[in-house]
Amino acid sequence: MRVKMTLEDVLQGKTKGGVVTADESTLMREAVKMMATNNFGALVITSEGRPAGIVTERDVLRQAAQGEGFLNKPVSEVMTRDIVVGRFSDDVEVAKRVMTDKRFRHMPIMQKGKLVGIVSIGDVVRSQLMTIEAEATYLRDYIRGEYG
């Protein structure tokens, strides 16, 4: 029987430090700089302190292909508005399926009405691999009689 892993478990495995966000009036130039400085693949965009959208590396590339003028646009003109957010208690398997089916890589995580983090599909897969490896080690040790 597999233990249910939640998005809270995934977030606990990530480096602490809070969530970096940008207001929807932030210029793309600054958003790109924030993403590069922090080594982020996505940046949650807020309006009145609540998630309003997300800007990803793909959004930046699509805009860059149209010329450098996008750097002077506010992120509100570039961001993806229709975002899916997760909660601490959400099952990782469900989140992974939703991210895969809807073809997005970054999911903001909310808890009690506040943005508490963001997970990528890579974070989800990495946490699941760690769990599987731990289970395999436990089973190998059990078979060898190391727990008897």
C-alpha cells in the first residue's frame, strides 16, 4: 500500500525562502530579470496580493520571437490568466495528471487563501522518485531479513 503524498510534501522538499511574485503592472523587462536572477522557470503574477496569472519561460520566448518591444509591456499583457492552483492537501498523483493533461509545468500552491509556493512538474516527479527509491530500499532490506 502506497502512502498518499501531498503537494505539501513536495513543497517541504524544496528550498525554503518564500515565493517571489510580481505585480501585474511590472514590466516584462523586470519580470525576465527576476526569473533569471532567481533561476525560476515561472513567475506568479499577483493582483491585490492574489494570483492573477503566471509568466513562464515559454511566454518569454513566444514574445521574444515577435521582437524586443515585449520587454516594455506590462506582464498583464503577456501572462497566462487562466491558471490552475493547488492546495497543500492535494494528492501529488492528481496534480501530476492535471499538469500533464492540461500541458502546463508550474502550479502555484495556496493555503488558507495565501500563496505559499509553486511546484514544477520536475519537483513532483523528483519527490515521487525519492519515495519510490525509499520504498525499494525498505523492501530489499526486508527481503534480506534486516528487520526481523
